[in-house]
Amino acid sequence: MIGNEQFPASLLDLPCVVESYKTYDDNSLIKTADIGQMIMVRESGDAAPDVIEYRHGLTPPMRDARKRRFRREPDLNPELVSRVEKDLLKIMAGGTADNLDVETAEQEEGDENARGANKKSAPKPAPKHDIPENLTNAGEADRSDSEESDDSV
């Protein structure tokens, strides 16, 4: 009722959930609600909607949202689903799948030799030279940079 006039209203479901946020300091947003329904107020002469779900969202980009953004559930064959489920359980238990098609491809000798001719052997690493012991810190303990910089202790 607005003033002295009464308007008919309908409660409709939205095609998807809308989150609403509020801010107190223009920097941080605080989530206040998840909106899934809306009240549609009509003129007294307009007909009531015959569906319970509103086709469009709250904003223009959400026009025909259900049709454009959400796919229909795929039609799956229950027999195929159960067979795949059994195969997955067997594989997870350490076995193999029942319906397994294995194809082996044999290489020709000419192809193998041609591939081997192009490959080069990996270079051998250069031998490391021994470091004489007189260059190492034999008597001193290793010190970190922080210990060297603080000699006042």
C-alpha cells in the first residue's frame, strides 16, 4: 500500500543468488545478505506472473541469465555411469579396468636408426680439482654475517 492505493505483489525466485554488501568507511565491504528472491509489485490491472522463477536477474547484464549462463543437465546413460564407476574403483584399488583397449605400435628399424643418428652423446662433466687443505678455515668455526657485524657482544 502506497498512500491510499493498494498494489498486487508476487514473490519470485531469482535465476541465481545475488550477494549484497555494505560499507561504513568507503574502503571495506561487508557482506550483508544472499538474495535469492524478490517481490514484484504490479499495477492493479496487470496480470500476475504464471511462473515462480523470474527469467531475468536484477541488472541488465543478467537478462536471460538462466538460458545463457547455465547449461542443462546432460542426459547420461545409467549403465555407462555404473560401468565407469566400477572401473574407477578397480583402478583405485590397484587393479585394471575391465574394458581396456590396448594398442601396441611397433617401430620400424629404419626409423629407429635414423633417430639414433641425430642424437649426440651428452657431454661429460669436467673433473673437479682438489682444494688444498691449507686454504680452508681449519681452526675457526663458521660465522654468519650477523655474527661478524656485531662484535660488541
